[in-house]
Amino acid sequence: MDQQQLKQILAYNNEDVLSRFTDQFKVSEAEADDLFRETRKFLYLCQLPGIFIPDELLILDEMWHNFILFTKEYHRFCEEHFGRYFHHLPATKSEKEIQRIKNELDPELAKTEFQVKLSHVIGHAYDELGADTVVKWFQVYPIQYSKENISSLRKY
């Protein structure tokens, strides 16, 4: 991947995205800025096949949703930095049903398959973004931004 592209992505900022996020969550401006930076790094990684947003990164998913709400800006960002629009596609009902059946039929195989997919994300994060990002995303965030903690940070 292109480190110059990453540099340009990280140089992007949008005070409206940060302002809305701090309106929605009890986080400082500096924390929101850091989360937005990490979200842009994640979007950079999304250029690779097989990248998905695991539960460890739910706070980045929240920031991504927040960014998408600024439709024109998000669209322009994607076109400028990736040459295409990055859709945020949740699992469909049928995909969730297939996964539920896999989990019931062979929970060990389902767990192994998930671990392989997660290793793919972690490996590419390490290769493209470095060890500090992997530690932040997969050791710090799962504790700091667990589902429960995200819930308690919501203002509404």
C-alpha cells in the first residue's frame, strides 16, 4: 500500500465530524480527534480484501457512522483518497442466519474461522500501520471502549 496516501488521509480533518461526535459521546475533543484519526487509518486498511470491523473496534465503527452522516464530505473524502465510495455494509439477515447455524453445528470450526479472519485484519494492521496501532486497537480499545463502556459514554 502507499504510505503517501496514508499521510494524506491522516492529514484530513473535519471539525464538524468531531463536534457531532462530542455531542453524542462523553469524550474530550482530543479523544474524538484521536478516534477520528484511527478511523481514517482503518478506512485506509479497508482497501484490502477481507478487512472487516471486529467488536474490538466498535468505537471506530461509531466514528465511521458519524462521518458517514456528513454525506457530502464523506463521499468527497472517499473519492479523493480512494477513488471510490466506501460503503459501510452491515451483515444481512441471511448472513447472520448462516453464521448462527455454523455456530450451532460446529462451534469450534466457527471460532477457528473467525480467528483466521481476525488474524488477517491484525496482520494487515501490523504490516501497514505498525505495532502501536495493533496494541491500541486490539489491547487498549477492547477494554477502554467495550460495548458497556461505549454505552455509558453515550449522552442520550
